Amino acid sequence: MQKVLVFALATALLAGRAQDQTHPAARPGTTPAKRPAATARKPAARPVAKPTPAPATRPQVVVSAPVARPVAAAPAAAAPAAAPAPRAAGSPAAFGKNSNAVNLGLGFGLGYGVVGSGATSLPALSASYMRGVAAAGPGTISVGGLVGYKTYTWSYGGDKSAWRHVFLGARGAYHYGFGNPRLDTYAGVGLGLRLASYAASQSSGSVSDGSQLELSGLVGARYYFTHTVGAFAELGYDMSLLKIGASARF
């Protein structure tokens, strides 16, 4: 009986120790330890996982119409006014200051001479020269001269007569080209000396008819096909009523 009690007591002690190790607060004579109050703590922020970079791909080129941006126009700088240069033969004007022009022409019309049965005449020959001496408004003033020759013949039966006229004159004109570098129009006046002579087959020599001063007017135009060569036409009263021919400038 005693052995049974000792075994039971030993068993109880072993069981008590095991219980104390499992639940220490259950030990007799001890106050169960208070568990520390749970302190509310913010949960630790989870580290944000960095996105894994996608494998590099070749960018697609998208062609789109460019957007037009308004461009402010830069203010144009005012060009300094250039002093007008005197016009010369090579300037845009067909005839200007210091220009020179020569006409070689044939004259037609009554002019001097005789009219009637048996009278014949050759076209008058003329050569004239003009030089621009001054600019006047949109045009140019020129001075120059003219030399002309005209002859008439008359025959009746066996008799023949001839009249010869030589004209030496000075002229002045105003030129205006209407903005065309090839066109030169002009109008002016002339003063010349006409020398006339008469010869007949019945007489032994020429008989001079004398000379006289003549005032004449003229209107003409020149058109240049190249920089230096052109043609002209002129109306007036000196050697003939109409002259036409070639013109040159230099």
C-alpha cells in the first residue's frame, strides 16, 4: 500500500512539473504574469516592388502632319533711299542724259523741187545726230544737227535741167520713252540753211539760186532691236516730209 502511494505521489509531481512548464501561470502560489497589452502599431509599409522594365522595343515612327505654328513676320528694314543716278546710254531709258544717237535715212515727200511732166527725183539722203544734254522731268533734252541732200531732174525733148539742194541745220528735241528701254520718241524744232543750185544743158555751167534760212519742226520715234542698233521714222519739213532709216546709239 505504501508503494502505491509513493508511486502515485511521484506521478502527480511529474505531471505537475509538466503542467508548470506548459502553463507557468498555473503554478500554485504565483501570480500569473500579465501579458503586455498589445500596442496598436501601423503595419510596416511593404516595399513597393519596382516594375520590371519591359524589354526594349524599337519605337514605331508615326508620320503625322506638322502643326503649322504662326510665325511672326520680322519687320522689313527700310532700305536707304539711293540718290538717282544720271541716265546714260546703257541705262534702262532708251535715250537719256549723255546718250548719243545717229540716224541715217531716206526722205520721201514733196520737199523742194518741181512737179510736172518730165520731173523726177531721188529720195533725199540725210544724216542726223542727237546728244542728250539735260534731264527734264521724265524725259531728256537733246541738241544736234542734220545734213541732207536732195536732187531733182527735169527733161523735155533734148533739154535737161537739175536742181540740187543741200541742207545744214541745227536741232533741239525733247525725248520721252514711255518707260520702254527700247523706245525713244521725240519732238522738236530745227533751224537750217538751205543751199540750192540749178544747172541746165543749154547753159555753160551751174547757176546758184542762193541760200536761205528755214525754220522747221520735227516729230519722230526710234525703236532699238539690240542695245545699239534700231530703226527710226520722222516727220518734218527740211529735206523731205518723211524720213525712215536705220538708227544707232552709243
